[in-house]
Amino acid sequence: MRGSPPVHVHPSRSRPSPAAGRARADQRGPAYRINPGDDIEIMVWGDERLQRVVRVLPDGTFAFPLVGQVVAAGQLPSDLERIITAALQPQYRGAVPQVTVSVKNPGGYQFSVIGKVRSPGTYTPGRYVNALEAISLAGGPTEFASMANVQILRKSGQQVQTIRVRLNNVLKGDATGLTESDIPFIQSGDTMVVP
């Protein structure tokens, strides 16, 4: 069985401030939520029969032994750990062994970039990207692209939300006053339109 590597703390080294930790967390992007098409690894420690990699189906679910269908789309891995642990409880006399869920392949995180970019298409980067990185993945803007009018189309239920992104100053090398909200993270299913 695999376990977490030990963490060694050296008292002679200075600890980073809490603000430094928050800055690093902000750079990582939002917490990863499960998408249809993702491969996730589920381990119930001490029970090899319940250790497997499953693919989340297009409807956002997967089947797991002794649990049945589990709705995974939109959930954090820690949410799935709690759901599976609760569903397994009737199968054990005592406490349920530790359940861990990790994303093996985030193949469900996809978005499209269309319009005046060098390589329009659908991308599966394997990590969260922001609007500027999405443009980069698409080969960058073409000569006549209007980077002041880029839009992200995001589905929210039956509604489509339009998020306007202005990247013209950034691409000219001026990042003065730029905040994270100026360059939002792309969510799975988003379509970025570069006019």
C-alpha cells in the first residue's frame, strides 16, 4: 500500500508567512471539480477489491461496488470521499476504512477557443488555465484580432453567461493595475470567442 511521504520541518529554516501561502494557493487556480470524461482513482485502504480507476460518464456519474451510481460531476475529490464513505458504512461493522479519491487524468476539462486565433479548436490542457493562457494554447491572436473585445461564453444550466475579457493592454506589455478578475480562469465547457 502506498502512503503519504513524511513531512520534515526544519526549525532552523524560517517559515513562510500565511500571506505567502495564500499567494501560492491563488496561483494554483480554483480547486479542481470533477468533469465527465475524467479518470478518477478510488482507494478503500485495506480492501483491494475496492481499489480501482473509473471514468466519469457523460451524464456525470460512475458506478462503484457496494455503492451503486455516484454523481461526480461538479464535486471535489474530497466530496466524493465523504459520499463513498457514507455509502459504504452499512457494509462495515466498525468504522469504514479511509477512502481516498484522486484525479488520474483530468480528460474532462475541455474548452474551445474560436475566432481570430492561429489555431482555433478544443483544448484539454490537463490543468486549469486562465484566459491569457487559453489564447496562448490557441497559438495567440491573429493580426486583426480585437483583444479588447474577447468574450467567454459559459453555460450555467439553461442560461449562457457572457464574460468580457480585455487582453489588449496585457498583450502590449502593460499589466498595470491588472487583477485576477481581469484574466479569469477558464471553466470546463467554456468557449472563448476572439473577434
